[in-house]
Amino acid sequence: MKKHMIVICAAALLSAPFAAIAGDAAAGKAKAAVCAACHGANGVGTQPIYPNLAGQKEAYIVKQMKAFKAGDRKDPTMSAMAAPLTDTDMANLAAHFSSLK
């Protein structure tokens, strides 16, 4: 029984960072209007230099936005776009873009 509880606790701890990422796709869609200029209304880049966001994993999108905000990943446009975003905004945007085909 004790080993069983350890496994359950370990699984809960390992999944916790991913559970915190879950966002509201509808709220993300509303927030994504400004993203459409480069990443397209359907999440497909409007030019070859802009990445497609449609169908990307939520955790990946959040990680990249946090990296732009923190300055760990550098791009003048994306750094400026990510700067005012909250963790909730990022989770919602990620939920929206990951839901697109």
C-alpha cells in the first residue's frame, strides 16, 4: 500500500506543471486577434518567416512565450508582444492555438 501511495504522489507531482498550463481556448481566441497579423487567424503564418502555431502543443507555446518575455529568446517583435502577457494570457493563447487544426 505504501508503494502504491508513493507512485500516486509522484505522478501527481510530475503532472502538476502540465495541469497549470491548461487555458481557456475561447479567451485565447479573443486575445489572439493581434497575433493574426503574423501568425494568421487560423494559426498558419502569413509569411514563411512566421511560424505556424496551429496544432502546437500548449506547453511548447507557453514555454516560448515565457522565453520571449524573460529575454531568454530574443526577437524584438515577439519580446514586445509577450512583455505584457500574464501567465493566464499565455495559457489561454496556447489553448487556442493548440486547438486549431
